[in-house]
Amino acid sequence: MFSLSDLDKFAWAFFVILPIVSLIHAAGHHFFVWLFGGKGDLIVGKGNEIFCIGPIHIHLFYFVDAACHYKGIEKKKRWQQMLIHGGGALFNLLSILLVNFLIVQEVLPKNSFFYQFAYFSLYYIFFALLPFDYGENAPSDGKAILLAWKQKK
């Protein structure tokens, strides 16, 4: 049951863990955009931009969302487009595997931080890969992968 004593865990999860998971997801997209010759920016949060470090733009409400805005990939092959759109989920999955490996190797301790990290990462993977539209010309990663798959050669 959730009580007032859980507020610190909630704040930690909401203001630290979830933004880290969001950033890892967006970094997965950014990595494949970069790998295939595109240009991209990592946008962390909403609202006014607070500061920028290279391609990473941190906004006031950093905990709300993260995104990768990119250009220069329109004419890539299907498998490249699929990797770009699946890169976020792939990075989330790899981060879970890495954290679990480090826990098994006793490099990292077993604690609620890493449990919540894995939970939010799985959440991101699941909802990113559901094929639906967020709005006009804004497909989910899963739908973008399906659209790339259906594309003629």
C-alpha cells in the first residue's frame, strides 16, 4: 500500500530514475541516427531550455519526456530505419541486461533503485513498441518500424 513514507521513493523514481531511462531511450535513437550519417539532437524535458551540452538540450521540466529530433535519414534502407526507430527500446533492453549483469557480478548492490530502473525501462520498451499514432505524422516507434518494414525496396 502506498503511504506518506513512500513519497521519497516516488520522488526518487519520478525525478531521477524515469529521466535517466528516458535519456537512455532517446540516446538509442540518437546513436543509430549518428551511425547512419544523420544529425540529431537529444531533447530532455519540456518547457524552456536550461542548458545545452553538445547535442543534449536540457529543459526546465527534465522529468517529463525525452526525444531525439533528427534529419538526414529519409533515404536510408529499411533495416537502417528500423534500427533507428528501434534503437530506443534496444538501448533500454541493453541497459537492463547490463545492470542485471553488474548486480549478479556484485559490482552493483541489489536495491530498489535498480528494481525501479528495470521496471521503468520495461515500461518504456513496451509502450514504445506498441504500434499506434501519437498524432498526425507522429507514429510510435513500433508503428514506425512496421511502416519501414512495409516500405517497398
